[in-house]
Amino acid sequence: MARLLLASLGVLNGMLLEAAARSEAFDEIVVAGRSPDYAARKIANARIGAGVEGRFPTLRFAPFDLNEKGAGHALAEIAPDLTVAAPSLLPWWAVDRLSGRAGEIAHATPFAAFMACHLAPLLAFRERWVESGLEAPWFNLSYPDVVNAVLARTGPAPLCGMGNVIEAIPKIRFVLAEREAVRPETIDVRLVAQHALEYHFYAEPRPEGAPAPDYPPYLIDARIGGRAIAPPDPTALFAPYPIPYDLDFNALTVSAAMVVLAAALGETPTATHVPGPGGRIGGYPVRLSRAGLDLDLAEGWTEAQAIASNESSLPYDGIAAVEGDGTVVFTDETARGLRALLGRPWDRLRPDEAWAMAQALRDAVGA
């Protein structure tokens, strides 16, 4: 059995706490954060729910402030086998709930405009992780498709992220299963795709007469019993498949996280998909076990080809490039939105400016 550390108890890690407590993977789960009263209530809820299902892991709180230098010693004392970090100063769902002029601008501006709110606390958490001296795997849940790349270009990075790319796999299976008249679980899929693709997979119906959008690039390999089959027709693949983009959407990421955590505890490598493995941009098929992580690309794909495909998808999130020092260069559309929101030019995000930009964004939207 293993000890899981959940660093930062926001909505997403709160839902992950519930799922992990009910699983058989962990005999101890530690919630590390700054709010003992809130954590106590969340822990009580998870303990009761797990108990209903006949699971009784040890759940406890540990004080931890990622902004305090030296707080890494608290992580070292916990000595987790696996750690999931999910801090954000302005999560996606909070941006979606914005109203007024700030909301209008935010909703019309690409996703990457708020990247600083994910990057800033992850940079701080990385500092605390280095202080801890821990060598166990840790995972990032805050925009890992790009944040992991920035972390890797500025120092140590998490093993990988969770969610995003794997959440597109079910629809590929649904479409192919219908075409091939087989069960979805009989189809093996490898997908290379960046964060932006998922929104097109699960989009609302387009207004009548509206042109088809420009879809992000991706690579798909599909097989039945080892036999290669043709990839899905884009018309079927991008057919409307609306889902609720509210807090329930986090349940998809929690499912993805549980797959990754189980694989990371296993002795035998498990085939799955993750974003940001080894600091790469975007999502990839991998094989993951207790021993580590390796890319699991389809026959005929090269790593350079997969990386290039994901990097060419960045503009669909509002990013022109990620430079070698971790600086994120925004597209013109993102830069215009940021200028309208912040009242000043901000066409790139340097890692050392992440906290300042995150605070400016929070001030601009009244967070």
C-alpha cells in the first residue's frame, strides 16, 4: 500500500481526495495546505464516503504553505510515495464564471491568457519540492501541457501531468466502435494531442450555416487485436458531443488521475496517455510504472514528429511559442485580450514575472 500527498486542496484535488479514498491503491492520504478547518471537513466527507463503500484509509491534514521558504521540510516529513500538486490562483471554472466587462474580455481571449495563474504557484511548489529533497514522483494538474514544459526549462519538473489528452480517447473509441461494429474496449488507440483539441471533441452544435472551425493538429493510431485500422473520419470525430463545462468536468480529470496513479504504483508498465511527460509540450501515449515513464509512440511515429505536432497546436490555446528559457510568447489575439484586460501591453510571460502577472490578472477580474 502507498501514501498519497495532495498538495493544495482546491476543487480538483478535493474531488481527487474523494476518489482516492474509495480506491484500494492507498492506505494513507495526506492533504497539505493552509486551511485546516476546510481540510478537516473535506477529509471527514471523504472518510464517510469511503466508509460507505467499505474502504477505511488513514486520511489526515498537514500544514503546508508553498509560498514559505523552508516549507519543503514539511513535505519531507510526509515522505509520500506519490504527490499530486494542483494549485491555481484562478482556475478555469472561475474564469468561466466571470461577468461584466472583465468576463466579456476573458471569455473572448484564448485560454493561455491566464496561464500565469497556474504557473506562478507551480514554480513556488517546485521550489518547496527541491527543498524537500524528495525523489518520489510528483504530478501537476494545473495546465500541464505547457506548465510542465516551462518547469522543465527552468529546473526540475514533475514526472508528467494528468488529464487532457486521455479525455479525448473515449470519443475516438466510440466513433470507431460504431464504424467497425465492435465494442469500444476492443479498440487500442494512441493519440498525440495538445490541450486545445479536447474542446473541439466535446463542442456544442454549431449554429446553422456557421463554417467548421480550424481544428488543432493531432496524430491518431488505432488498432483492433493488433491490426491497424483507419483513423476516424474528421466529420464524425468532430461531430457535436456537448458535455457540461462546469465543476462536473473535473470528474473527467479525476478519472484520468486515478489511472495515472494506479499505473505509477504498478510493477508492470501500463499503457496510458498523459500531458507534459518529461517536460514535453502537449499529450502523448506512454507506458508508466513504478520504474518510470517512457513514450509509447505508434509504429512509424518519431518523437520529433510528435513534439512538432503538439507545438504546432499551441496557437489554438493562444501561444505562439515556448522559448528555451521557459518564456511563453503569446499570439497576437492573446496579447490583445491581455492588453484590454490589464490596460498595458503584455505579449509574453517570463517565468520570473509569473507572480506579478498572476496578481495583475486577479486584480483585473476582482478575484
